[in-house]
Amino acid sequence: MLEVLASKRDGYPLISGHRGGAAYAPENTMASFENGWERGADLLELDVQLTKDGHVVVFHDHTLDRTTDGLGPLGEKTLAEVQTLDAGSWFGPEFAGEKVPTFEEVVDWAKGKIRLNVELKSGPFPYFQDELAEKVVAILRKYDVLHETLIISFDHPLVRQCKILAPELACAINFTARVVDPIGLARVSKADILNMHRGWISPDLVALAHGHGLGVQCFCDGVEEAIMLTKMGVDFMDSDHHDVVRAAVRAVPLEEIAG
């Protein structure tokens, strides 16, 4: 079994700090990753995309307006231009001066500390997305962390491309619709994990996925819902309040969790 999946050895789901831990610090910044690590996340979720000049940076939105003092599409800016922006003040004055980190910077910091849960962004502005999988895999290979990283994306061809480039990577396909054949969707995408909207998760679906050797992942930021999903046997959850959710699900008796 892939190391990331095998790491769920004690029966409890692994909880990712969503965008580092978006409830506590400006998302996808080094401040959020430091905070997420200090608060005991099992993994840190982050988003990656390419700048105009082809550098992999950690950023969620396709435009700069919401979380920086910049304007317009990120994909129309060079790395040098992106690195002049303030990515922290919008969240709070104590975070003024936080920068948009490069993916390599985060991987270098995380190695030996914590696993990463990396979402590859794509569309509506493609900006050389065919290069994104290759560059992400190359960086993970450079730091020898392929075996302990989870790749996720709504762009299923990117997931497939990552898996072809590095079979040892754990990969998840994201989707929010109720699909006819989730197992078939995973197989054609070469994915190991179904990362779906929590509203579509049921005990039968988790059992079906596990029966085919697939993990199940979702976003969940509510304690009661997280406990319910834990009892169904969900393997991974991403959360803005990862410390609260993690403490709650680990209070569930093991005998109440589906195998």
C-alpha cells in the first residue's frame, strides 16, 4: 500500500490543515503552514499553479484580488511580480508582509516535518497547465518526498499524468457531483483516492471504495459531521479548523469506526 494511505495505521482518519489552516492564518502562506504544523495537523493541504514565467507557486484563486494587494489573474504575472505582493494583511495586520511562497520553498520546509496534500489547480486560465504536473513531480523528486505526498485535483488528466510520471505518488481525484461510476472514474484516472463532496459519502460508498483498494477523502469543518464521517470509515478530511476536528474524531471509540 502507498505510504500515505498506509500511515492511517491507528484506524482514525488523517486530518489535513486546509490551505495550511485557513481559520488561523492567511491561507497558503508560510505563516499558515507553520501554524498548521504547530497545531498538530496530519498533513498540510495547499494549492499550486504556475506563474506567467512557469514557476510553481502556492496560491488558491486564479486572481490575486482576494488574498493579496495585487489585481488580476495570477497567471499573467511573473514570479518576481508575485513576490512583491502582500499576502497577509487581508487576514490581519499581524500578518502584514507575508509573501506568496514557491512550491519548492514549502517542500523544503516541510521535508522531515509533515506530509503535504497538494492540489493542482487548472482553468479557467490554462497557462501551461500541461507543465504543472511535470514541474510538481520534479520538485517532489528533487527533495525525495514522492512517497509521502498526496496529489489531488479536479483536473483528472493532471492526476493521471502525475501517476504516470511517479507511480509511487498517492493521488486523489476531486469531484463534487454524484457520479455514476466512481470506481471506474478512479481507475481511468489512475487515482488511489476518491476526494468527493461529503454530502455524497455513505457507508455503502466507503465500503465499495475500500473493497476496490481506494481511499475516501473530503472537506469537513464541522465536528458532528466529521464524527459521522469517521464512523463511516473515511480516510482523509481537510479542515480549516483541523485541530478541533482532529481532536473530535480521535475521541470516537475505535469499535464504532467501520473497517
